[in-house]
Amino acid sequence: MTSEGSNTTAITLRKPTKDDGFRLHQLVAECPPLDPNSIYCNLLQCSHFAETGVAAEKDGDLVGFISGYIPPQQPETVFVWQVAVHEKGRGQGLAKRMLKEIVARDACRKVTHLETTITEDNEASWALFRSFARDLGAELTYHEHFEKGTHFGGQHDSEFLLRIGPFTKPV
């Protein structure tokens, strides 16, 4: 668990628990344009994937969350499923702190790459992951992975698979 903050109340980072599932569901709803998942999915993210997720709290409120997992076929990769930062946690580098927290964990000791998918117009996410790659001195590559017409039936913008690495654990 780490704690850091400005001159106001610190934001604490920790592993999520199943008790965070409903709060995560509410957080995502308050962070458009994030795609909501079912509450049950959020419960699984907070319990089954706690080692590769991070919850950020400020004054008892969940103000940030990253869900991720290590794909069984890629034990050297952590896949970041979703990054949520509430307006109460913005402007403090929280998303990047949470990413660094995850890759520094013992569960990610064999991880040398990070992957995520991002829509072309999500400028905040592109900026976050480009900055993260720069901080790690790692290469960033991407290509269209889930296509709007083929995979989403025209109901969601195409998602680009972004890959960062290789890298070593951040200091």
C-alpha cells in the first residue's frame, strides 16, 4: 500500500477486495466515456484479479481504479482492462501511479510488457500510456485489434491494441 498526496488529503493505493465491487461499478458510471461492466464482473475484477488491480482511496471514497490481469498465454504481459479516475483524483498523476503500483507487485515479477486497448479518440488514455512508456524507457507499438464493424457490430469504435515493452520494474 502506498500513500501520496498534495497539500490536501493523501490518496492511498491498495489491492482491491470484493467489498470494492459495487463501489467500482459506481466509479465507472461516474467516469464517462468508460464502458460499464456488470456488478458481478466488477466483483470478479476486485476478487479474482486483485493482484493485478489497484484501488485508490481519498477520504474513504474510491477515486481511482485499474483492473487488469495476466493472460494465461502471455505470462510476461499484464493486460490493463480499464483505468478509472474520478474527478476528485484527477490532476495528480494518479493513473500513472496506479500503473506503476501494478507492475511493481510481486504478482508481476515476470512481467516485461503491458497491453491495453484504446479507442482512437481517447486522448487522455493515449497520453497516459505514452507517458508511462517514456518513464520506463520502453517501446510503444499499436495496431487495430477489435474493429468497429467486425467485432462491435458498428455499435462501438474500433479498439487499438497498445503494447509497451520490454521494460524492467519501475523504481
